[in-house]
Amino acid sequence: MDPKVGQNFIDCTLGGAGHALELASRIGSQGKILGIDWDRDAVKEAKANIRSSRIHIVQGNFANVQDIARQEKFSSVSGILFDLGFSSDQLMNGRGLSFLKDEPLDMRYDIQHPLSAKTIVNYWSKQDIEKILKEYGEERFAQDIASAIVEERAVRHIEKTGHLVKVIERAVPKKYLRGSIHVATRTFQALRIAVNSELENLKKGLARAVTLLPKGGKIAVISFHSLEDRIVKNFFKTHTSLAILTKKPISPSQEELRINRRSRSAKLRVAQKI
């Protein structure tokens, strides 16, 4: 992003504000940052903890970044950042984003959002569940898992993450229970993406972010799985007003992996408005 003194940036995924604070340290007193997050709890915590007058925090979906910037009268943007997926803090908030803990099957980034994972699992048709497992989770056993979910919910509703994990484990061949990737990983990814319309929101957010950038402005996106990265790569490649600055995505260094293991699947792509 190469922030300079006096420049303005938008952090579309504020979270714990790590990126926003680093940007703020480089833009001086004349620069401003608009921090956006869909998670109301994250916004509340950020407002309580961040004392910098240079960071203006707003609750909202980055799919609406253009409208949010207009409403906040935030202009002359030098760069826009997307750090996709969920944060470490959200893993701890009890919404069922992790299959490693037994929590309510929720998965919503914004708790006021009407659709939850529990609704999908207990009320969507077998065909629709199978479809999202295939499309959003690239799950090879999508049909078997969808069938097992429908059979189980006919006996009793699936309310907790631990219950769903057991259903998944019974549905897949036993030899896959010992794999390097947990058998529930792709199902949980698919449900989370479906609940929060992540891929659709990403497409909208990228398109609207580019309209905010002047010539020379940069857009940087950190993605964590192939579906997100593919959308970003294709958007950068096909958008005629963008020049790609990263011929290949930037991956975390060995040092960063040692400090932050969760960064292992991160890919950073950057483009510039021309």
C-alpha cells in the first residue's frame, strides 16, 4: 500500500484494527482511515479500544463500501484493504465458527442478519445443502453429508457444532477421519460462506471499491481459500482500469508463519487504478 503522510485509506474489514493502526502510524495527523466491520461486537470493541482520532469506525457490510464512504463524507482515498474471512476474536465469540468447540450453530458475522447455519442445516432441502457443500466447500462427500444431515434432523434438530461434527464423521469413509484436514473443515466453510453471502459480497465490494479510487489508488485483498482468491484474481485480471502489482500472490514468510500459524493459507493480491 506504501502509505504516505496525509493520505486516506479504507479498511473494509477492521476487526481488531491491526491493519488500521499500522496504516495510521504512517499517514500522520493529516491522514484519515475509515474502518468498516459487519460484526457489531467488533465495532463496539474497536470504538472502546481505539483512541486515534484518525480512525473513523463504522458498522456495515463492505459490499456497500461506496455508499458508506459517501455517507461518511470520506473522499480522496489512496488505498482500500480487504482482509477476508473471520478474525481470531470471532473464533472466540461463541457463534460456532470453529468445529473444535461445541457451540450454538450460528456462524453469523452480524447477529442481526436473519440467516444462521442452524436454519440451513435444519430446514434447507437436501439438494440445497448438497449444492452449497459442493460449491462453497468443494466437499467431495457433499451428497453423503447432506443425506446424513437430513436423516439426523428427522430424529432431532442439529443445534450445536459438536452434533454436526458427529454427523459429518459418520457420513464420510472412516479412512478420512485420520487425514491432515479435519473432515468438518469444508462443511463449516461452506455453511459460513452461505450464511454470510461472502462470495457475493466480495464481488460487490471489489466493484464498488474500485469506483472510489482515483488514478494511482491501490486495492489490496488478503484471501484465505481458493474460492476467494479466484474471485480476486479474475476481478483484477478483467477490470480494465486496474494494473496488477502482484504477478503472483504474496504468501506469509516463514517468520510470519512461526508467529502466526493462522496466516498459513493467506494470499495477498494488490492492484492499482490506472
